[in-house]
Amino acid sequence: MSDDDKTPAREVIADYAQAHFRYFRTADGTVYAQKNGHPVARPIRSQGTSGSHRQELMVGLFHDGHGVFNGTALKEALDLIEALAMSQDVQPVHIRVAPGFDGATWLDLGRSDGQSVRIHPTGWDICTPHPQEVCWRRTQLTGELPLPAKDTDGKGIDLLLRLCNFATAETECLAIAWLIGCLGPSVPVPAPFLTGPQGAGKSTGGRMLVRIIEGMSGDLRRAPKDEENLIAAVAAGWVTALDNLSHLAPDLSDLMCCIVTGAESIKRALYTDGDVVRARYRRPLLLTGIDVGVIRPDLAERLLPLRLERPRVRRTEAELWGEFAEVLPVVLGSLLDLTVKVRASEADIPTDLRMADFAHLCAQLDAATGLGALNAYRASLDDLNDDVIEGDLLAQTVLKHAASLTPGVETRMTSSEWLQCLSGLYTGDDCRPLPKGWPTTGKVLSDRLKRLQPTLAARGVLIDWGRTKTARYIEMTRRPTPPPHQQEQMP
């Protein structure tokens, strides 16, 4: 055969690729390749060493007798495929959990055969999702989960709680609610903060909770020192677990708020002047530590404190993790059974809590099991409000001043007048110096009060802002205390 009759290598590769793979694009323009009949999709531009599309294409060509092709031919073929895929329909890719058809959700087991769990309104099944319904994206952080056991009769939950050192039954039900929330792709869940004395097994308990969702390769990490690295780690997995936190800087606190409730990061694409890379993220977050110092009010509303106690009997790592790996299929099966039962339960949506979706999930859990998760969640938020107030001298001073106000009567002053009033109340007759970080201007005071507004409202002090024709003002009102019979009816 003459050279003129030979099919160019790039055409051989392109024809083979289109016959054996499905190509599509996501909303941000990234083109993915999905092997026919398999739910896992890989970006065609990935050069990673953990199974990139370029590698699987080269292996397929070699095994099917088409030979070995050089990098230039592969690049030209993939350039053409990428251009053709830009005209295809947009379809999202998902990590670990995904929404499906007819109200179902999916859990990726991380298996090479693509088998996943479909959680539907009447139960759950193990099957391979159709490519048009779910496309999985996997990274080095995607671990493999065992096939969950059927007909567990709920004993897996008891096995899990026996391995953990949760201090109270209220803590246990909140941990269960969080695990159920992690199986919902559209439900923001607060970040569990595992705390307790030294030696209480906080890191071990955190690993167990993470590995129920991420497999035995899931682990805790140290908090990255910069935002870019943390966002990259969050985007590459489902549950992000940060270990042994001792301090929460303001930037890290704000970033954690974004991770829990969702945000988007945009940066310039490498080697370009005008292109950008978008990274959307909303992930379950888990933290461990003895004490992180002062907690900011906006993060406190997104935390779920889980207190652990020191175990009476110590066990070796090999014994503990051996038993955990053995019971994990039963634990996962029981969790899936309970998830189906909870989602089928009807309950009112609490409208007074910031994380309303999670509060509703707790109410559904109560309706299904009677555990009292919603009351436990309210109590945990109340404890966190106490922590915020104990760490903020301005909040303490505002509450001290509010105690002298007539209930239900508004007090209005400008921000500068409030600053003078509260500063004088703090210094007192002995003229003690103002603490570090105390507001220095009326504008700074106003900003601090806006951040403290939900915390103060939980203690019956309402802060509002307005203006007259001549000036702006801040209004403070002490909420009237309800009669005893109404207090008993309040949640």
C-alpha cells in the first residue's frame, strides 16, 4: 500500500475514540470522555497518572491491534474531538453523590466496574447508572466502598456507635443526621466539630465518619495554609476533613462558611490572558480539635459540635480498624435503610434556623425514629452562641447594657453615640483600658454588630438599622420575656 493510501494516524485515533467513547461538555466548557457502558467520565485534557483519558485511549488502541501512536497524532485527534464535543449537550459530572431521575439519588462506590447505589423513594439498589442519568468524576481522593449489606435490621448503626466515643445520645443522633445529610447532593449540612479532652479519640472518630462515605482510604488532613490549596482539595473529593485545629484565622473561618453553604472561585487560566477557570464547591466539612479559640458568629451557625469522651478501654489500631472494615458493609447498609426511611417521613420545616435544610432533615429523622435530633441541634446551636459571647467582649457589653433596658422599648442612637455608651460601660468607674480589637469608630462598631446580630437575637436582644432625615441610627430592643406557660410551649 502506498503512503498516499494510508489513513493518517490522527484519523485512526479519532474514529476509534468516537466508536468506543462518548464525549460531552460541562457547563464550564470542560470536555469529558465516557467509555461506552461505563459511568465514569474523565476530562480529555487530563495528564494525570491515575487513569487519564489519554492513557485509556492509548491502551485501547494497542489492545485492539491498531498499534502505538506518537504524541503528535494523539494531540491532533484529541483537538478535533474536543472541538466536536463543544456542540454536544451540556451534562454535569459528580463526585461521590449525584441527583438522579424520578427523585432518586446516587452514591458512587468507587468500584472499577462502575456499580453504584441508587437511593429511590421506596428503597435502594446496587446497579450501574445510565450515562445519561449520572456521570461520575473520580480523583485520587475517591476511595472504594464495599457493597452495602441488605436486610441489616438497623444493627449497623449500633455497631458504629459502639466503635465511637460519643459522650451523649444527643451527640450520637446528630452524627447520624450528618451522615444522612452527606448522602444528599443538594442539602447543605453543618460541619461537625469533634471536640473533647485529649485522648478522646477525636481523630479516630472523624476518620470513621469520613470512611463511611469515602471508603477506607479516606483520611483527615491538616488545614492548608492558603485558600487556593484548600479549594483544590475540596473540589477533588466529597467530604473534606481537617484535623487537630487549634486556631481559626478570620480568612479560614470565612472560607469554611463558603465550603458549607456553597461558593464559586474564579482565577485566571494558566498561559492565558483572558480565560478563567471556575471552581464551584459546596461540600460536607468535618473538623476535629480540642479548642479553636474564638468562633465567629457566621461560622457558629454552620457548625455541629460533637463531643467525645475518653474510652475506658484502649484498643490497638490494628484491632480497631480491622473491626471497622469488617462491619463497614453492614454500617453502610443500615445507613442507606435509614436514609430511605427518613426521606419518606413528613415533618414541618423549622423556619427559625439558619441551616433550614439540615433542621428539616433532623425533624424527619425524629418523625422516623423519635431520636430527638432537632432539639439536640437547637441545644448545640445554643451552646455555640454561648461560646461566641464568651469570646467577644463587645457582645458581653451589649448584653449588659440591654439588661438595663425596658423590654419592648426601642433605644435609638447613632453609631458614634453607641460606641461612646458601650465603651463607657466597659471601662466603668475604674477607667480600665479598652481591650485589643475594640471598635475604634462608629462604622467599625456598626459592622461588628451586624456580625453579632443573630447571636444577640438568640439572647433576646434585637439590633436594627435605620435613618431619619438627618442621620442614620442603630436601634436596640430587649425582647419581652414570654409568660411561663408560653415558654413551656416554645421549642
